Amino acid sequence: MELNTFDWPKGTRILVILAHPDDPEFFLGGTIKMWTSLGYQVDYGLLTDGELGLSEAFPDPKKLAEMRHVEQRAAADVMGVSSITWFGYPDGFLVPDIEKRKVIARFIRKMKPAIVVSSDPTSYYLGNNYLNHPDHRAAGQIVADSLFPAVGNNGFFPELIDEGYPAHRVSELWMSLPKDRNVEIDVTPYWEARVSALLNHHSQIGTPDVFVQRMKTRRAETEDGPDRYIESFRRIVFR
């Protein structure tokens, strides 16, 4: 099931579209770092500013949103990510409607990625003690509904053609936090970079030493060698 070699040409553009700042690093930080290390271009689109990721230390939504922009740029620099586009939808209230479908269709056509990455909209539960955030699921639904059929078909949102964004063909869709995975990536060599990136999200991780120890428990147990860090996906290759 693992896929640690990629036949994409160097410079392939990968567009990661998720709900919140820190989602890219938490969901697939090791894979993102692997991709940029292999010479692929990775860009982010984040649907919200994460202003409701509140805590006693960071109780002001407006100030937190500003801080999370700074945190995310610092984390993206560790990952080698080229650009971040912010959409500013209200945190916690994402709904996969037609308006957002058009906005994301425009964004994908503008960026012209070969690969699009989001989060699995069918994944309600993560393990036995965690409900998946509704924004995570909504983000995945928005991306999937934008990608097919609208991004590749000029009959959908024809006004985008007048704006200079004709239909664009995406080769693959990758869904993180998958309900049913069909790809596992061994990201052990990139795990420390992932953790370093996440440490930039000061408002969200709590005490850094405790956070690092928690991250170390994420190793996958193996029978034939040292434990490894694994990231899983549902990969859809369009024909």
C-alpha cells in the first residue's frame, strides 16, 4: 500500500486546500516536506483563519486570527511551501455551498495544479476518541465538488472563462484523514521537519515539550524493523 516514489516530473504543482491554519502540517506535514524536498511546488489554500482555536492564553478571536497567519507562514517556510491563499470564511461554520464551490473552482483553475489535496469529507470519526471537525469534512466536500465536475468543464461557471480562468485538468486528488485509505507514505525521514513546522503554531500546541513527546507516540508499530511514521491518504487518479 505504500507509495514513497513518485513519477511526477520535477516542478509538478501540488495544491493543498484545507480548513484551518495548522491543518496541512497536522494532516500531512511529513508528506508535504517529502514533496518539496523532491522538487515539487506546494501551495496552500486555507478556507478560514482559525480564529476559534481559542484558549485561556489566546482568548481574542481577531488577534488570534492575525497571529495564526504569522504562525502558518512560519510553518510553511519550514515545509518549503511557496504561497498561502486565505479565503477568510468564518471558522467553525463552513458549509459546502455553490458560492464556495465557484470560489474554489476559480482558485484551482487559477493555480493550475496537477495534484489537489484536501481532507476526506466522509471521515466522521478518527480513532476511538476523536470526532472529526465539521470544517475538515466541509473543506473536503467543497474541494471535491469544485474539482468534479466544475474545474475541468467550461460549462460550469462560464463566467470564469471571461475572468481568464478556463477549464483545467487535474491529474490526481488526495484526501487526508481518510476513512478508507489506499496509500500509506513512510515519512520517517521528514518527521522532525514536520514537528519543527508544527512548533510554529504556538497558539495551538500548548507546552512545546509536552507536544513533542505526544508527537513521538505517533510511530507505527512494525514487525520487521524500527518503528516508522506513516501518513495515510485516499488517492484518486483521474483517467
